[in-house]
Amino acid sequence: MPLPADPNLEQLRHRARALQRAVRAGDPAALARVAEHHPAGVPAEPARAGFPRNAAQLVIAREYGFAGWPRLKRHLDVVTRHRRDPDPAPPPGDAAAEFCRLACLNYDDDGPRRWAEARRLLAERPDLTSGNIWAAAAAAEPVTVARLLAGAPELAGQDGPPYGWTPLCYLAYSRLDPAVPAEPVLATARLLLDAGADPNAGFLWHGLPTPFTVLTGVFGEGEQGPGRQPRHPHSLALARLLLRAGADPNDGQALYNRMFGPDDDHLVVLFEFGLGSGDGGPWRQRLGPMVDPPAVLLHRQLDWAAAHGFADRVRLLLRHGVDARTPPAGGRTPVEVAAAHGHAEVVEVLVGSGVPRPVLRGVDALVAAVLAGDRRRVAGLLAAAVAGHPALLLRAADTGRPEAVELAAELGFEPDATVDGATALHWAAWRGHLEVARRLVRMGADLGRRDDRYHGTPEDWAGHAHRDELVDYLIVQARGRSDPSFDANSPEISD
């Protein structure tokens, strides 16, 4: 299992002491943990009273994937050096640090409001970059950066407030101006690299093991979507510059952040520079097996693409030799995943590469047929699926395919069913699937339903993701339901 966020040695020592006490007391769950992870197994009953602390520490270490306690301690030392908080408070009165905090992605409270505030602050205080290389880098001011480096070239490799990043990171994560010209950005990057900046610089967000590197910041995006975490305005040119300077293309966090949408320009660039080859780069040397090797990174990309119908990405990965035959431990092969999700085009691409065609039966066959919008194949399988997959319509909505949503509803699947407390309309709002939302509303989806985790309505989710058109649509529809005299379905209003 993975280490928790913000891991620390004292916390793990407490867990080892708790395990030691539980083993001495004969607790069955504790004994099962020892049996699974200690090479000597469970001590005989008379010896349990003397179960030593170092044995408990060994079990804890192995539960987290380390060979022993010393290796775990060395890992935590690395985490301590590179761990960063997502949104630290800047030093009081430090306008440059506050500017950097607002201008850059932090993968916590991101969004256009912060970047607009950074622009306002810089307009009020244009001098705040003059003596601060981190702010000058975030603002992409090559003249200022050149002047500061001329007096102190070592600044190119120094961490600065508020995030404890190098200047190159502030440049890469900055979203200050979506219309910034390419030349000042690239010129700033060249100055820093020529002065010795590390193109593989990065940090561990909350101490978690997948590093956020300079490339991660350049390629942007992530779980909060492109509205809140966009790629850098010159992501491809800046990425190529960094890769030529030695940035490792096997960037697990960048791959993860960009896998949610179908665009593959980041993969094309990374493959140009050796994605999938090598030993995983300097971060894997630091963190060892906590960082996935290149082959595993690409297998994960293929699995995701197969599950989400990204046929072009599947073709791209296959062209670069990614193994499509071997399933993850205990899992399905990519072609089985694609078939189960109704992605016929992906199935044909994989079968065309020599992978055996999968055979789906029973409920799996019905699920695939509904997701593919294939009415004929659905006949005779519906009753078992309704009982076994009550949230199928939500899955259809999440794919962004309105015809699948409509078919699922016609077959009796519930539009307000939830997964993790959120409905199909919540997810359509978050993803920006306007046509899916229209169909859900027409079939009676609950506009005021609040999700269980954040207690937000679909309108709240759309607003948080900056899906402005969807926000407007949901507001109009809510008014139409509350005011019988208001025609929410008028073409002039709803469309």
C-alpha cells in the first residue's frame, strides 16, 4: 500500500509500537499482518510476549513496499528534502512571494481568479520582480532574469518563496498571462538553463512519491480540469526546450495529469525524446520503486485510453511498442477493458495489432452494448443489468456520449443514481458535456441534488470547473422548474 500524504518517521514509529503491542496481545489482525510481511512468520505463542520493536518496524516497512526499516527511513529523508505544501502563506510583507503564490499552479486552489489577482498585483507593483528572480521568472521577464543572473548565477538553482521552487519551476507553473508571447518565456528558460538550472527540478506534493517536475508544470491539467489547471500557453515549445536540456521524458505526474482528455500532443513530444525508455531518470534514482518504471507508466496510459475510448492514443501507444497483451496483475487486458466499456473502435484497433478478440458474456455484454449505443444487442440482457449495475447511466454520461445516456434511460436505468454520492448530471456538469446535460434534464434529472462529499449541486460543479455555458443552462432550467410561467425550453433560452 502507498505511504500516506505528509509521511513522517515519528508517525510510522507510533504505528510500529501499536503493532508490537497488538501482536503481544494476540490480536488476530496484527498476527495476520505479521504472517504476511515478516519473513519468519508469526512467532509461536510463548514468544509473542517478547515480540521486538524492530520486528514490528520491519512489518510496517514491508507493508509500504520497502525491504526494511532502514530503507524506509532513507526514503523519508528524501521526502523531507523535497516535500512541499500546496499553498503556503508567503512571508509577511513579501509582495514578490505573494505574486508568485497567486501566479502559479499549486494543484490545490487553482483557477483564473488567482491569476487575475496576480496580474493586478504586478500592475500595482511593477517593481516587485526587479530584485526577485523567482517573481521575474513567473512573469517571464528575461531582461530582469539576465541582470539578476549576471550578478549571482547561482540563483538559477536556488529555491525561493513561497513554494520553495527553483526559478525554472516558477516559470513552468506560471499561468499569469494566457496571451504571453512565446519569446520571453523561452528566453527566460534559456537564461536559467544556461546558468545551470536543473531541467529535472521538482517537488513532492504533500510528500507523495510521484514528483511534480518542471515538465509537469509545463504540460499542466489534472483532476480539476483544463479550466482550473490549463497547460502552459507555450507548452510544446517550452517542453522541447527542457527535453533538449536533459529533462527526463518519463514524467509520471505529467502523464497522469494529461490522460483525462483525448489530446495527445504531450505524448508526441515525449516520445520524440525517449518516453518509455531509460531507467526512469533522477527522480526514480532518488525514490527507487516508489516511482513507476517507464514501461509501467505506458501500460497505465494504454489501460486508461482503452477504458475511455481514446482510439488515437491507443494507436500512438501501439506504434511505440507498448505491450497490449499483458494484463495488470489480476486485471483485464486493454482489449477486454475496451470491449467492456463499449469502445468498438478501440477494440478493432487492438485486434488489428494482433490481440485476440475478446468475448463478453452476460451482464458484461449488456454493459458494453449500452455504452456502444447498440440497441439490438441489448435485447434479452436488460433485467440482469438493471439489478447489477444501477449506476450505468452515470457511466454513460461520464463518457460524454448523449446517445448512450438516452438509451440507458429508455431501458430503465435511473438518471439520479449515484457513484460516490454524485449523479450523472454532476459529472456532465464537471466535464462540460452540455448535450449530455440537456438530455439528463429532459428526462427529469434532479437539478438541486447535492453530492454527498462536497454538498454541491450540478450547477455548483459546473461553476467550479468554469463551464460557463453549462452554468447558464442549468440556471435557466432551474428557473423553469420553479416558475411554471417561464419557458425554460424556448430555443432562444435553452440553446
